Amino acid sequence: MRIGLFGGTFDPPHAAHRGACLLAMKRIGLDRVWWLVTPGNPLKDTRGLAPLASRVVAARTLADDPRIDVTDLEARLGTPYTYQTVSYLVKRCPQVRFVWIMGADNLRSFHRWQRWREIANLVPIAVVDRLGPSLYAPAGIAGQALAYARLPETAARTLPDRKPPAWIYLHGLKSPLSSTALRAARRSGSARPTGPGRSLRPRTVSSSRSTRARMSRVLAWPRSPRRMTS
């Protein structure tokens, strides 16, 4: 099974999140994508961050695709850093070929992530272009350091089978949407909808339960996972 991992605070989720994952699924040939809604971003000021449960509900409603599972896995594992989460998943699911999905803006700041080089050595990475960051993200510190591992875009479908470090830059989205900008608009009272025709009405509890059931089968969890200790 090929599973994409897409992490973030999703405060708020927006159409570019969904668009990036649909693009990655199509171009890379992923079976599923897991949205990892994090309790907080260690690199950002999280004061005023919406409650985790609210963000999970909003993300699940926006995702609106049976192949996208939205989860608070990191909160349940107690893994505040991406390296810890990915390391756990790779060890727990050796039969799964994971791919980390990120926007071009995240590639630009990737060198600030804890143990970012080790993340690149754990899983292949798909970078999805965005309006603005697309022009300079590959020229940043991380992009230059990992330039030797970059694959041509024509090799996208081979990415999950590649031994990391391996990454690819996917063009075609170029969305200007930004959670940071949407939060600022929300604070000023001028927030826009997160996507055309997409309401943020809470879904039923069964959606959350079905997501956990699907993920538990992949992770082979007999019960709720134990929190990791540092």
C-alpha cells in the first residue's frame, strides 16, 4: 500500500490542502493520504490556535474524499515533531510505502525542522508547487542540500518505491491560499470560505470511527496506541 502523509495545523483547512493531496495521489499513484492534524507547530506562534478537535472536524469535512483519512494521530502518540511521527510509522508499518507530502513553502523552511535530514532519510518526499514559493523554494537551504536526491517529475510514479533520500517537485497547483492569511482574515472578521461550495458543518461520529478503523488495520493496533516517550 502507498500512503501519503500530509501534516499541518489545518487552522483553517483550505482548498489548496485538498488540491495538493489530490494532485499527489494522481501523479504519484498513492492509495490513500493521511492528514496528520498536529496539536501545534513548534516553529509557529500557536496562541489563538483553534482547538484540535475543531480542526479535525473542519479538515475532515473539507477533505470530502474516501481516500483521505484525517487524524489526530500525533496527539494520541504524543509526538510533537514530524521526525518522531514518521519514525514511528515507518517502524510500525514496514509493509507500507509512505511518502511525505509538503507544499513548496514548507520546503523553503524545511531546514528548520527538527532532524530534517533524518526525515529525508526515512521517507521519499513529494513537494507540491505553490504560487510564489515555487520560484525559489528549491534554491533554499534544504533544496540545495538535497538537490542530489531530486528526481525528474516524469519519475513521479516511481517515488514510493525509491530508497530515501528521494524527492520530487510536482507542478500544476500554484494555489495562493494560505492558512496563515486565512487566520489573519478570520481575526479581522473578513475570512473567506475554505473552498468553493464546501461547508464546514460537522460530520457524524461514524466518519471519525471509520477513519480510526481503517488506520488501525494498517497500523495493526489492538487498542488505542500508547503515547511515545522521549
